[in-house]
Amino acid sequence: MSEPYSDLQQIEMSIKSAQHLVGQATKSMNGNQLKAAQDAINQAKEQFQQALSHKTGTNEQFYEFSSELIEKCETQLREANE
């Protein structure tokens, strides 16, 4: 039986999902896809913030890299909406 994902793996998957949705949404500029992308970013940020507050794992590089990826997603989506 497979083991459940760790918190860090969950964050990584959530960020990858947000990146994918942002990419699709900014290509199509479809309002529903843009909203779904924003929702995915918000979910990734929430999981990231929860992990930071509990310091699940101590991989500082992972936290720094994840923060940068979330910020890039937000910037790309914000620029697409302008």
C-alpha cells in the first residue's frame, strides 16, 4: 500500500497544479480558467502558509523555492488580468 503524501509533497503538487492552471488560463484568457487559476494559487498559498507555521520538515531551500514559484504564478496571473 502506498504511503500518504508528506506535507512537502502536497505543497509541491499544489504549486505544480497552480502553475499548470495559470499557464492554461493566461494562454486562453478565459474568465473561468483565470478564476480557477487564482483559486489554485490561493490553495497553494494556504498549504504553504500552514506548513510554514508548523515548520513541517526543515527544508529551508524548499520553502524559499516554493515561495518564489507561488510569487511567479501570482505575477503572471496579475499581469494577464491587467
